[in-house]
Amino acid sequence: MGCCTYKYIPLWRRSNMLKSSKRLIGKSILVGLVASAFGMSPALAQNYPNKTITLIAPYAAGGDSDFSGRNLAAVASKMIGQPVVVQNVVGASGTIGSQKVRTSPPDGYTLLVSRGGSQAITPALDSNTPYKWNDFTMISLLDFNPVVCVVKNDAPYKNMKDLIDAIRANPGKLNYATAGPGTTQHLAVEVMLSQLGLPSTAAMMIPYKGGGEATTALLGGQVQFICNNLTTMVGQIKGGAMRALVTSTPNRLKDFPDVPTAKEMGIGNLEQVMGWSGLYGPPGMPAEVVNKWQAVLKEVAKDPAWLRGNDTVGAIPAIRSPQDTEKFAREQFELYSKLGTQLNLKK
């Protein structure tokens, strides 16, 4: 008869169909709510980015996280199609800036320039750290930073043996600068003192807000030495304002062939301590955003300006996959947890 025919559906079946429909709608709403709570919708993720991206550097300007963030931002802005800016959020050995990112919306617009101190050492040593080592979306590593122990150019310590002898002869009298307790600068000295058979009190730690400030403190004569990441000090060493005494690398540095390795100086355990930067996001970031950054970072890894920036400060390029980054971060956390137990540094 016409285009439409009526088909009788029993009442019981209509009731079941209505229930199924309600269940389907309910599930769709639930999925939408979960997506809103823990991330962004697939459509929004596909349009990422459409505004400025902020990289949080958790230490003061002039330090390693600041350098890594700005070196990345300078080239990534062109590749990703939106401005990438660096904001320094400092304090509490890098945990304030890290926590800010952890609690930010996981939309990819607030990211963290992670550091070994704030993401591995502090969580391993301090049970009061407001996050765990893996409470983030790990996007990639960025660079590795050798640790070099230095003194001011006019210091009486001409080599590492002179400095060690002075620490032994004057327990508790020599001060060293760090970016805070539980940072690379702190652990480097603790490991060194331990291997020398000396207590932590043999040299006194003076904490600052970042590696850059710690370096300035040495130049200003506020402390006698510092074991810092090379990236923060390479200009002052090359310029003659500082004297490098030892490097944590297994082999001598290409740019500083006269500086002995830790192993040569009988403090080979110092090789375990290394600075590094990574790119992290808040937990629950969409895979589309992570993949977007992975694609950008593959291009960054080949960019002459980014490579030149690393080479200028002695940083070693280290861009990795999210999986390799997580594996490395886990190994670093476990290493420092073990060292913390051995050196009685846990709290």
C-alpha cells in the first residue's frame, strides 16, 4: 500500500529496545564525561595546537631546565605552528613547577621541562614529594648533561686532589652550592664524599633556586666549589672564570681534554650521577597530542640550530620515544632510591 508499512512489535520487545537505547545513551554520556574529566575530545586533540604552548622550567633562569626549554622552544615554535614559551616556576628543588604541570589540564598546552633532580632524585629520596616519578605523561627525553666539579679561577685548588685534600684537612669548612637538596649537584657531592670515606658533613651544602644561581654564587665567592651540570658552566669555564677539576663522564670531554675523569681521580662512582632534561605533560594526555610532539621532536633532533645550541653548552642530544623515556626514568628513580638508602639520605 504506500511507501511505509507498520510492523507490529510486541510490548515486551519495545520495552527491551527502550532499555537498550537508554543504556547506549548512558554509556555515551559516561564516555563523554570521562573524556572531559581526563583529557580532551578526539576532535580537539586533532586540532592541537591552536594557541600558545607553555613549557614550565622548574628551576631558575640560567639553569639547565631553562636552557633546555628555550633551546627547544626556539625551533619547535616554527614546527608546531604555534608559539612555544618558557615560564620559570621555581622552588622546593623543582617540585613546585613540576606539581603545577601535574595538576594542569592534560590538553598539551602546559608541559614540563623535566629534570633528573625533580623527577627522579627528589621522589626517590623524599617521601613527602607531592608526586611519584611516573605521575606524568612522558613524551621524550631532550638532552643529557655531564657533571663537572669546578672552583673559581683564583681558588687555591689547582686540581681535584687539592680540593679533596682541603676537604679532608678542614672538615665542615668548605661550602658547595646546589640547586636544592636532592638535586644532581647535591647527589654528586654526596656520592663523591661517600667514596672518599668522608661523612656528608665534611663539606657543607648551600642550596639555591637553580643551577644558574648556584653558579653565580661560586663566581661571587659565596661557596668554594660546585659539582654542576656542564651546560650551566661551560661559558665560564671556557672564558677562564672557572677552573674545571673533574668530569663525571667515562672519557675525557672533547672540549676539555685536560680535565680528568672521575675514575682517574679515584671517585668513579660519580659516573652514576648525570643531569638530564625531558619533556613531560600532565597525566592523561591524549595519544594524539603525544604523537604530535613525537613527530615534531623527530624534526627537532635533526635541526641544526637545536643541535648547535646543545653543542655550545656541552649537552648531549637524547630525544627518545615515550616508552624509552619511561624506561630511562624508571632506571634513574631506582638508581637514586638505591643511592639514597646506601648514603642514608632518605626522609
